[in-house]
Amino acid sequence: MKSTIDRLISVSGLTSIAIIVAITFFLFYNWIPLFETVEPIGFFFGTLWYPTAVPPFYGILPLLDATVWISSLAIFITIPSAFVIAIFITYIVPKKFRYILKTFLEIFSSIPSVILGLIGLSIVAPYFQNVLNMDTGQNILNAAIMLSLITIPMPASMMEDFISAFSPEQKEGSQALGANEFETLTRVVIPGLKGPFASITMLSLGRIFGETMIVLMVAGNAAIFPSNIFQPARVLSSTIAAEMGETPVGTPHFYALFGIGAILFVITFLINVAGEMIRFRYERQMMK
Amino acid sequence: MVKRMLKQRIAFLILSVISIGILIAMGSIFVIIFVNGFRVLNWDFLTSITSFDFKGMPHGGIGPAIAGTFIVTGLGLVFAVPIGVLSGIYLSEYRNRGKLFNFLRMMVANLAGVPSVVHGLFGLAVFVVLFRFGFSILSSALTLSILALPIIIVTTENAMRDVPNELREGSFALGSKRWQSALLVVFPVALPKVLTGVILASARIAGETAPVLFTGATLYLAHFPTALNQQFMALPYTIYGLMTTSINIEASTSFAYGIALVLITLITLMNISVVIFRLIKRKV
């Protein structure tokens, strides 16, 4: 016997699936008409993104290239930093400060990204340009640093959870064999946590990849193929944010931006699913 | 033995230096915002209307932006809370194991991982164009509600799960139906924790820029919002607009810091209230 309220709750329970399906549908629905005017090869492998030129070019390769540059540099800074902070909190900080530090990380991670963009633009960029003599302060390095700062708290906190919850039997066993805390950490705990750390890395990458405002404000927005980290760049997400406001509905440019959105959505979806799958598997293993 | 202990000492020292460096960098962001923002902050700045002179200098205050942020956040919650809470109840009381449950949970996690600019595109395609709500408070609030949804679902589910099973069994023993036990017995116990989820969700959506960029936010509005079909000013979007479109960079930057201080204060207060609530819960 199902009452109306039961049905209402069941229908609400399926909202998340419905929204994911709807997002997928509308992204593709507004992308497909692009191929009436632009060849798929020109879109996926085109090396020029000049959507307002005559004739326009809608090649996303430079944007994709810049996204790979910035995301890899950011993840390269984020994961080791998060790992170091996680060890710092578990092994070095006195117990009573642990909760305070984790709370601080949580509050820091809630800073809106537009504020990190403001700092990157008004403080880090002039410093890069005037003190470190870079050609421009709005570049890949600046964006990657600001992206890492805002991302670090999440993986740091998750890693801390895993390290402090790591099997006490194995830790004690290692110490009974004469290993000190650091040796136990590097030879027992870290190898035992490869899986969860892989999952945490994926989830962090998903965040960095989709983050828009910091890169939009700080990376310098030049749709070129960067050759080093001191050059400006424009990524997939920030291109949508920068251009959609001035693009009339139903033009090829409009469809192309939805195409970028669809690609962004599919890639982050796959990264997140991979991260979640690894986590599910290891959570089950650790329960045993 | 001494050598190995020394190795541990050195390793922990290096780790500490790096960690403290990063934590100081994070802390200094709060300090920078506070110091720069405090200089422009006064009553007039918080309440009056923004205007730009012919040199691109911002004048007046951010009253409409504060109002806009409060309205879209509040309205976003009005849409997100009922659906999110019922959805969380479904996951904890109706389908709390099995394949569909795992799949649903993964979808919630994925929804939380959708880049906010993609939410903006979705809002543009559905609320602005398809539903013909136009660039408006309503479109932006609906878009933001989708961002808030996974946060509310997850916290509701966890809050309901933390309620001891004896309560459910007791209410079933007295002959109550599943929805009666879920909504009238378990939910009231879980309510305080559900509220922390709602606060976290509002802190999250109040600071979002990308979803409102092309669903209704505008850089300049000469009045306070009066209807849901109007465009609106929002705190995060105004920071972005000032920093990227203004001609007078120095004046815009200090103005932007003022807004950043207001925004960060709002969001941090919400987060701290959640932290305090958790502390009280732990001690009880």
C-alpha cells in the first residue's frame, strides 16, 4: 500500500538522476546544430579559436591544450601540498589543535573562487610582473597557484581521515618490529593507502578542471598554445564564462560554447565516476 | 638508531615548514581581504545604490548587490530544500541498500561535481530560453537551487541515518506507515543536522558567480530589486565585473575588496555557525 506521500518521496528521490539526464540532454541539444555549419574535425581538431572573426574559427584544441597545462600544474601543486598538510595534522600537530586546523581548512575552502581571482589579479599578478620580471603576471603559473590554494583543503582533509583511520594493528605491528613513526608512515601507511589517494586525486582533478572564475580572472585569457607556464592561456571553462554573455541565442558561436560545456561535463563526469568507483572499492575493502 | 631518529626529525621538520607556509598563505588571504576591505566599509557603502561616473569610477554603495545576493540565495533554497530533503529521506528510509541505491548515491556525487559554469549553461538553456523566464532573478535562483540540491540531499541522508533504529522500530510497532515514521518520527530528530546542511548550501550558492553570469546577473542596476522577472546585482558577480571591465583599476580594486569583505564575512559567519553547532552536539 503506497500512499501519495510515499510516491512524492520516491519521485523526489529520483531528482538527481533526472537533473543529470536533463543537463546531458540540453548540452547536446544545443551543441548538435553547430555541425550544420562547422565540420566536426574543425571543431575538435581546429587550432584556431576566433569565434567572432570573419570567417569565424571554432577550433577548441588551443583551449583543451591550455586546460591540460593549467590542470596538470595545479594538481602537481595540490596533491603533494595536501599530503604534507595531512601528515602535519596527523603526526606533528598536538591533538587539541587538530580540530581547529581542520575547521580552518573547511572554512578556507568555502571562500568563493571569485575572491581568489581578485587576490590573484590585484596582488599576485603585479608581484609576478614587477618583482619577478615576468612578461605578464596573468599567466598559467598564477592561475595554477590560486587554483591549488582553493583546492588543497578538500584532499588534505580526506587524506587526514584515511591516515588517522589506517589499521592500528598494522601500525603497531610495524612499530613492534622497531620502526619509528616516520618509517611506519613511509613503508606501511602510504603503500596501504594508494587506492584512496588515487581516488582523492581524481576528485581534486575534477574540481580543478571545472573551476571557472579563478582561471577566467587570472590566467590572462589568450587563446594560444602555451609553451611555458609563464604565458597567458585560456581554458575550456573560462571561455564559456567570458563569451556566453555577449553571444546571441541560436548562433553557431552559441552552439559552440554549449559544445565546450558538453565536453567539460563529460570529462568531469568520467573523472568523478572513476574517483567514486575507486573509493567505493576501497571503502568496501577497508570494511572487511 | 640515532641516525634513523635524526632522519625522522628532519623529515618532520621539513613537512612542518611546508605546511605552516601553506597555512600562512591561506590565513593571509583573510587578512588581505580584511585590511583592504575595511578601508572602504561604512554604512553608506552597505546600503546605498552603486553608480559609475564618466571616468569609470564606482561610487556609492553595494545595497542592490547585497539585496540581490540575499534574494537569489533565499529563493534558491525555497526551491532546493523541499526536494533535497525528500530526496535525502528517500535515500535513507526507502532505498538504503542495493544497486539502485548505489547508483543514486553516485548520481548525487556526480551532480555535486558538475562544474558551476555548466550549471549556468543548463540554466540558460532551460530557464532563460525554454521556460522564457528571461535573464531574471527567477532563472538565477532556479539555477542556483540545482547547485544546492546535492549538498542538502547528502546532509539530510546522513542526518536521518544517524537517528537510532529503535525509534523507527518503535513507531512501526505502533502501526505507523513508512512515511509516518520517516516524516513524523525520524525527521524531527534529524532536523538540526538537516539545517546545518541548508546553511552550508546557502553559503555555497551565495558565493557562486558562473551560474548567474548568463542567467540574470548584471553589473549595474540603479535600483533595488522589486520583482522576480528583473535582472539583479550580486556580490560575487560585481567583484568580477569591477575587476575585468572597469577603466579605473585602482578605484575598482578597492571597491571590489569592500565587496569581498562583505561576502566573505557573510559566508564565514554561516560556516562558523555550523562549526559551533557541531561542537555543541559533540559535547552533549
